Amino acid sequence: VQRSPSAQGDFIEVGRVNHRYDTTFTDRDLESLRVFYYRVVAVNRVGAEGEPSAAIRGVTKPNPLPPIGLAVARQGLGSNRVRWDPNVEPDIRHYELFRWRRGATAPEPVARVRASQGPEAEDAEVGAGELLRYSVVAVDVDGLRSVRSEPIEVRSRGYGLMAAPAANAIELRWEPAVHDEFKETLVLREGGIGARELGLAKAPKYRDRDVKPGSRYRYRVVGIRPDGTRAPPSAPVEVHIPEAAASAP
């Protein structure tokens, strides 16, 4: 099998089919949207070549276009569902969703979804309030891949945790709508040797009374789902109790 970039150009051998009844050949690893001309030459047992066939023209298939229209379809605590517009090519086999975390130099694969399932995918491994970027690649039935889509930046859903000094205590509050997704919320206080569980809150607030004036404290909360599993922890909040707080009424 011989190939040339033009019908009149110099043909070079690109492959051999070693059995007389095998009459197909695939020329691989070519660039997209390239024009080539092919002809075949029969070779006998002693290596003598016959006259080449007439040349035929072939055009390589283009890679799929990168997906467009990326947007957040839905968010839950610890998950982001990303959607995009379906590609115009009719032979897209699947899409691949990629994620960048803060400081990452390369994307992580998140999900692969068949085109027939619809152009959206879920990332269920995100931190509460985490800032992320997403991009999508389209892959056709021949394995040709698009370049990555333009990324979108997404802030995942958080607890909205706040902390403030109160009378001989620290008052913690977080978003009621987030709290309502769980049966209860675990309150943690972080220290030098790890996190201490302070208690389970049935409402979106908690008061830590085991505090001292002039000290600094760091807290997180964790939602407990109805099945007992834990949601991702909140981002930490830090609060300092002034010396004067001890005498506050």
C-alpha cells in the first residue's frame, strides 16, 4: 500500500498486507482533515512488483468540536452536577468530565458518560465550599477526541459556618437550608492533636461554653445524613475571645 499527498506526487510505501485474500488496510495515526492519495501494488513470491493501481483520494476525519455551554445544573453538599450542550456531530460516543482543584497542575478525570445518557455528569467528591474548575472532552465512535472545552469555575456548596464570641461562650451558626438536608450536624473543635467532637446539633446553631478569655478556637461542622454517613466537613472558622469577654453580661 502506497501513499502520496497528491495524485501525481511521489508515492511511499505505508504498509503491506501479507496474504493474497486480505484486501483491506487501515492507515493510522494521521492528522485530522488531511488529503492523501493511495494506490496498491501486487508483489509476487520473489518480490517482483506489478503495475500500481489507479490512485484514489481519501480525507481524514476531523476531531470532534470541544463541547460548549458548560454550566452548573445542580449542587448538593459534596457534589456538583455539570451540564453542557450536546455536540453537533452525530457520532459522538461519550463525553469525559475533568476537574482541577486549587493548585493542581493537571486535571483529574471525574466521569465518563455515554452520549445517549445526556450531556451532564456529577462530581461527588468535592469539599464543602471548594473552588474548582471543570472541562469536558467529546470522543467519537472512532476514538477521535476533541480538545478540552473552555473551563468553568465553580464554588461548591458550603455550610455558611460563622462563629462569634458570646457571653462566656462561642456561638456557631450555619445555613438552615444546609442543616435541613441532614438529620443532625456534628460540631468539631480543632486543636494541636486533632479534632474534638463537641456534640450533635439538632438545629443550625451550637454554643461552645468550654472556652477561656484570650484564647483562639477553630471549628468545623459535618452533616450527618439520614443513613448515618457523613457529608464533607465545612471549611474551618477561627474566632478569638477577647479578655473582656469574661465579664460580659
